[in-house]
Amino acid sequence: MIDFLKIWGKSSDTVKRKFLFFILIDKVFSLTTFFSKKTFTVSTSGSSGMKQRLQKKLNSSNKQNKQSKVQRIFSDVSNKYDLMNDIMSFGLHRTWKQELINNIKIKEQDTILDLATGSGDLLELIKKKSNCICVGYDSNVKMMMQAKKKLKGQKIFYVNGMAEKIPFKTNTFDTITLSFGLRNFTNIPKSLLEIKRVLKNKGKFYCLEFSEINNKSFRKIFHFYSKLIPLYGKLILNNQEAYSYLIQSIKEFPNQIQLTKKLLNAGFRKIEVFDILDGIASIHISEL
Ligand SMILES: C[S@@+](CC[C@H](N)C(=O)[O-])C[C@H]1O[C@@H](n2cnc3c(N)ncnc32)[C@H](O)[C@@H]1O
């Protein structure tokens, strides 16, 4: 300090002024830094509330997009839906659906819900087997109109609504069937919980859906063939989008094991799985 005062005494006025100016600048700068620290808090943590809220918004907008896309696609293809199924699968979808129905034990007094009934193929097979009480349920009215036309005169109740919110009381149905619908649902876990809720105790849920082919070479052949399907869509319906969606949804859908896990998570306990054509499709039979 003494050395500093000696130097200060010997310095010219210009040097003293410059020194005081630097001190002033330094204080102003540290003051700004001090306030900056107090005023702003930026969190870059991966689990920040901001990121979670954004993720939630993104998920809900993806779900809304899927829901309106699925709705539009099935409205567009409804009047040629059956024809396209026969062409794409060489008629095989009919035997797969028959296989599902063969597995069901139906009593006359049973109440059956056919979820995502579409043009009513399963309802037709159920009615051939038994005169039980049948409800066809689907989110798309145009698809159900095809079922009504096809099954004219049959005593079937049709209800329009989403699988994610089924408008029936808990413990209503003895059996629930679902063919090629699950992969189109907006929220699969929520739909499975709803299925479980409206199913009676000891009731069974039969689900037929595309799956994963076990044999590698056969899987490659199917992948090659599936690339042609959007072209059929373009040629027959002038709608490539619908059948590109079909192939994409098959690719993204859980395989046999992953679907079994989802069923277990929803609360189903006894689950049997049958592969059809080495896993092109599979039937999951689940009991509570
Ligand atoms: C590929 S079709 C299957 C129709 C019929 N089960 C069959 O096997 O031919 C899928 C059906 O699921 C219906 N769907 C899609 N999302 C749905 C949802 N969230 N709730 C109820 N039905 C839905 C569609 O409207 C469409 O009729």
C-alpha cells in the first residue's frame, strides 16, 4: 500500500485519470455480471420441466395427426376395402379370419364385441357360427356402412366410437374380437385397458394382427412384395397414400413378443399366441 502511494504521488495527472477510469469500468462490469447471475436461470438438464412439457405437446399432436390420418384413409378406401384385401392377400385374409373364429367357443346367450369391425368380416363369420348377440364397433361410419350393407337383415348392433374410450359398462362382453385394427389405434395401451374393462371376468380377447415373420428369407420376400402394395393402391383406387400407410403401420407394429408384453401390462394374464404363415400374422388369445 505504501509503495502504491509513493507511485501515485509521482504519477502525472493523465496517468492518474486513466487509472481511475479503468477502476470505474471494472466495477461497472462486475456489477452487470452480478445482476446477470441473479436475473437469469437457464436449465439445460435433459429432464427439465420445459422439455417434458414440449415432449407431451409433441406426443399429443402426433396422436391427433395419426387419428385424423387413419380416419381419412379408411373413409377414402371404404367402398373398395374388401376388394383390395382380396387382391393384396390373394384371398388369404379370409382363411386367417376363419382361423380366429374357429378358436372361439360361442354360446347362444353370449354377447360379443367386434372391435374395429370395419366392413364386418368377423361379424359375418361369428353369425354363421352362432346366433349370439353381436355388436360391431368402429371409429369410421363409412366402414361400418359397408358392414351394414353386407350383413343386411342380420341382427347386429352397430356403434360408432374410438377404442380408446369404449362407451359400454365394465364387465359387459363375454368375448371381444379384433382383426387388423390394433395397429391403427391412436393409443394402444389405453385401448387395451378399455378392452380389459368391458370384458367380463373369464372373458376372452381374440386379436389377429400382422406380426414378424420368423424365417429370414421369407421375411425378405415379404418385404419385397410389400413394396408393390402401394402400387396396387395407386392402380386400383388411385390412392397410393392409403397403402403406403398400411405397409408403414405393419413395419412399426410390435412383434409377437412385444404385443404379449403390452397385453401383460394391460393386466391380461393367460396369453396364447399362434403364428399364421410363419408369423406374417399372429393370433393372441388373452384372458383376464
Ligand atoms: C384394417 S381395418 C380392419 C377391419 C376389419 N376388422 C377387418 O379385419 O377387415 C381397421 C379398422 O379399424 C378402425 N379404427 C381405426 N382406429 C380406430 C380406433 N381408434 N377405434 C376404433 N376403430 C378404429 C378403422 O376405421 C377400420 O375400420
